[in-house]
Amino acid sequence: MKIFNGKWLLLATLVLVSGCASFGRGITEAILEKQDEQDIRLCEITGNNFRGLKPQLEVAGRKMKVLMVHGVGNHLPGYSTQFLEKLAKELDLPVTSTDDKNIKLAEPHHPDKELGNLRITRYLSKDKSQELLFYEYTWSEITAKEKSILAYDNSGEQSFRRAEVNNLLKKFSNDTGPDPIIYLGESREDILGGFAQAFCWMITDDWNTLPNEVHKTCPPRNISQFYNDSYAFVSHSLGSRITIDGLQRVAAMQDKNETALYDTGIAQAMKNKEIPIYMMSNQLPMLQLGRSLPAISNQHQTYCKADGEKYAERMLAKTSIIAFSDPNDLLSYAIPPDFVSKYLDSRLCLNVTNININVAKVYDAFGLGKLANPMEAHIGYDTDDRVIALIAKGIGNEKTAQIVNERCRWTETVD
């Protein structure tokens, strides 16, 4: 962008706050409304077809269980409500439980320690034949204590010196910026321990046997139910790294004998499961910076093909990553093929579909260039109708939603 464009932008701002503000605002709103009517936002899908959650719900006697893991910033239980309600509508599940269930996750060796909150919501089809159990893991309380070090910077003692917009941005930075740093420290084990406990509750119980309003460790149980039910993960930003690390940690527990999950033989059971991960605002490439390479990489054929030499040592039969990235999201990245082979554990048997999608609207700034709100581009995934439809019904199959067929372009990849 040329230097003088900044002057024109400043001039436009001055017009809006001058005596002609109402006139300028009217013109601006008219132009933006016109652009809103012409929604031509990007939606480009590159990778294999995937079926979404709906087909699993339709299998008789099978429950669909989804675990959501949030990203950076402070979150309270219930943060996924809008996403979940839109997802349930897309899946045609109009019946829900009267109340949600909440479990304060506990550390097996230190039962008094809290590892975050697990909130469970139940949705059913009208005839009760289809059931979705949605597990929402809230881990931000683990990092909140460490982030309190920066609390003084949000106080009036410091904040009154800043311009209003800059103060809002600084508060956002103080809330979100420290989490990836903290995750690299001692809190990482607590967060992953909380993930393991959430996963344990998800695979060993159904709605009627789940406790409510307790602070409790997931006890060892028979996992026969795990073989029958279907599972998926939904993650956002740092939550994607937590999910990948958490799955590797769970699969390794059988060797370490460190938690209740060890007694269930879960590592062996996982080897025959296909579990997709729907990653919103994917940050895996950025969050790989400064980390060691996995112990096993560049060995997909060896671990993931039935005739592979170490096929019996795989962690999962298949892990499909569906990575949503808005090009205008400053903290989001697509996943290139060489990243998977080099930086992610081969035993997860990963398969990646990249979805470049504008969840934030792109506007023509009166000839000064096109712009999109980077904040909306970072947090708007879980309310975007196309994202919801893709998670619910996938792409390249008979159940693919009309909005996806009409608004998204799919390029299939083959080996």
C-alpha cells in the first residue's frame, strides 16, 4: 500500500467524526450493506473427502461423542454454547437434556488438584434414535494464576495512559499472548492431564452414568463401549496443539502406568479407531517453533499401512485433520504435507484436509485496498454456517450440505 493511502484513511476518519459525520456514516453504511449482500467469501477445500458427524449418528445403537478444546484466552464453562446449538440444528437434533453436567477434573495422584472443567451436553433426534454427547473441556483456569502476574497492567494505574483502542488491544494481548508461553512450562502437564481425564470420561460413560457437580478422577472402567461409539475432536488455536499432544499422551499411558486409563487397555483399543480432529484457526506450524521433533516421524508407510513393518505399533488407525484457516486470521496457518511428515508423530496416521475460508467479511475500503477484521477472522469459525455444515456433513458425499456445495470449491487430492 502506498504511503499516501494512510493519509486518505485518516481523512475519511476525520470526516466521520466531524459535523458531516451523519452524512458520512450514511454513505459508509450503504456501501458496506451493499457489499454484505454480495457475499462472495472464500471457501476452498483441498484434500480427501470426509463425511462429518452425521453418518455416525445414523448408525443404530451408536453414540456420537465430541470433545471440544478451546484456545488462548480466558474461557468459562459454556463457551461453546452458540457453536453447539448451531451444530445440533444442522444435525437435526432438536431434543436436549434439561440440564448440563459438570465435572471438575482431578489429578489421579493428587486428587485435590483441579485440572479444569468438563461440561457435558446431550442432544437427541426427535425420535430419540440418534444421540450426540458433547464434551466441553475448559482449561484456562490452569493458566489464569500465572497470567495474574500481568493483572497490574490492566488496572487503572497503567491503562488510563493508553488510547481507548490501544487499551482494548493491550487487554486482549495480556489475556491471550501468555497462554502459548505458559503451555511450554510446568502448566503443560496439568493441561494435558486434564485432557486425558476429559477423554477418559468421554470413552467410559454414557449420559445416565455420568456424575454431576463433582470433583473427581475418572475411575478405571470396562471400555467395551469405546469400540462401539464414534468420536471426534473440535479444537481452536492452541487447543489443536493440546489435542495432538493429549492423544499422544493417552496412547503412551499403557507403557507409563501413570493414570487410571492404564488399566483399561485404551492404547490397544485406540489402534482400531478413526478419530477426526476439526481444527479451527489452526496454529500447529507456529506452535511447533522451539519444540523438538517427535520421536517417530517420516514413517507413515511403516506404521499406518496394513503391510507395514510396525503396523501393530500405531496409535490410531487414522487421524483425519480438517484444518480451517482464514487467510486474514493473523494467527492461523494451513498445514503443508511436509509439515505432517516431519513434525507430527507418524503413529497417529494423519491425513490432512486444508480449508481456506473467509469467516470474516472482506470489504473494499473505498479504493484504499481490501480489509477484513483480523479479530473476527480469528474467532469467527465456530459461528460460520459453512464451517458448521462441513463439520456436520462433510464434503464429497451424498449428505454434503447445500451451502457447502454452492459456496465452497473442493479440490480432491490423491496419492
